[in-house]
Amino acid sequence: MKTDTPRPIYLKDYRPPEYLIPSVDLDIALAPHETRVRSRLKVRRNPKSGDGPAPLHLDGVQLHLDRLAIDGVALRAGDYELTEGGLVVPRPPEKAFTLEAVTLIDPDANKALSGLYRSRGIYCTQCEAEGFRRITYFLDRPDVLSRYRTRIEADIDEAGSLLSNGNLVERGNDPRRRRHYAVWKDPFPKPCYLFALVGGNLSSTASSFRTMSGRDVELRIYTEPGKEERCVWALDALKRSMRWDEERFAREYDLDVFMIVAVSDFNMGAMENKGLNIF
């Protein structure tokens, strides 16, 4: 049980991040006890924090670091430092660079139910408020906005549905290995606490919504098998909500698909991740 006294954080103490991460490329190979996460982060200095040299501090909790590289060159032990709350690269390049990290995590053993965890065969994420740092090393703060490309791979028999934020741009399978993959791309910047991933054997109920500009959006609600009849009213409520957003605020949904996952093993009640709500 955590007994630490919470430390107040005041607005007057806010400082802009030293670095920004405009784009994130994730390759996640799901496995119950050893999920492999390869992240490629495009990193550059934040002009609002200065332009001189500064160490790069990344958040990370309960991660096993397998590889760390900058612009394709592997870093040696003396080039970075692992800390209790993450890692530090003391002397990163002055110009924009790509940081690649390969981490191993254990979703089955993640009893914090923050980050990526697995419960009764279903992989779920909960990244608000500071869960993304349990998936990979990152600037886990809400003022760092990134565009995400996420490739998810898993055993076909274990996780027939592979979901993440954005639009589905590619999928495929390897029958020999009984593995398959899906690639999702979110073209709009978002903070990492809105990142979402779900993998499991789920049933889906589908419909569509035509936006005020005449664009058709695919709607899908994923549930555990046997609960599909509960999705009919939920789909109708979703359509009415999207129409209300347009009529009240003139806000049109901007992705090609809107997904909701409703499963018994999600621990937070509800999480309104962009394009992939989880209940």
C-alpha cells in the first residue's frame, strides 16, 4: 500500500518542457508476461525553454530496458543513466534527433492497472494521469503533444481484435506463426495520457454516422462475446451525441472511425481516449 504523502504541485512552479516530441512510432508485440515495446521518438528542443544544451529526462516506471539508441547508434552504459523514475541522457544532440528504446513489460503482473495490463485475457491501457511511462520511456506530461503511429502484434488465438487510436491504415497476418498485426495512425497531436490500446477476443457491433460535411464515419462498439444486444442503444446514444456536438458547437468528428470498448475488466469506469473510448 502506498503511504507517501502527496506533494502539492503549484501553477506558479510550472516550467515548459526542455524538449518536445512531435511524433511517436510504436511497435508493440503483445505477450502475457513479456510484451516488447519499441518506440521511436522524434525529439527536438523546445524553443520556449531555451536553446542551450540540456539533459533529456524521460519518465519510466517498471520497465526493463533492452536497447537505447540515438539516430540508429546504440548508446553505451555511460551515455545514459537509469533512475528510480526514468532515464537521463546527459548530452543529447543539439539538433533534432530520433531516440529509439526497446522495453519489456509484464502486463499480467501489472496489478497497478495503470499503463498496459492484462486481465482475464484482455489487454487494456489506462494512461491518465501518468500511465504511459509504464509502457515506454517518455515525457509523460500533458503539455507534450505528439502524433502517433502504433503497430500492434499478437497471437491470433489470444487477441483477435487489435485496437488503438486513430485510423486503421494496415493489417496482416502470418498463418505459420499464428500471429497478426494492425497499424493505427492518428494524424492529430495528443498528450500521451490519451493514448489507448486494447487487445483481446471481442465481438463488435457496427454502424455509421454521416457528419455535417457529408463524410461517413464508421462506428464500432466492442464487447465480450454474448453482450452484443446491449450495444444497440449505446450506438444510438453515440450518434445522438455526435449530432449534438455538431449542432451545439459546430464540431465535426475528424477521424474515419469511432470505437468504444466496453469490458468487465476495465478498472477506471470510463476513459475518453481520442477515437477509442474504454468503459
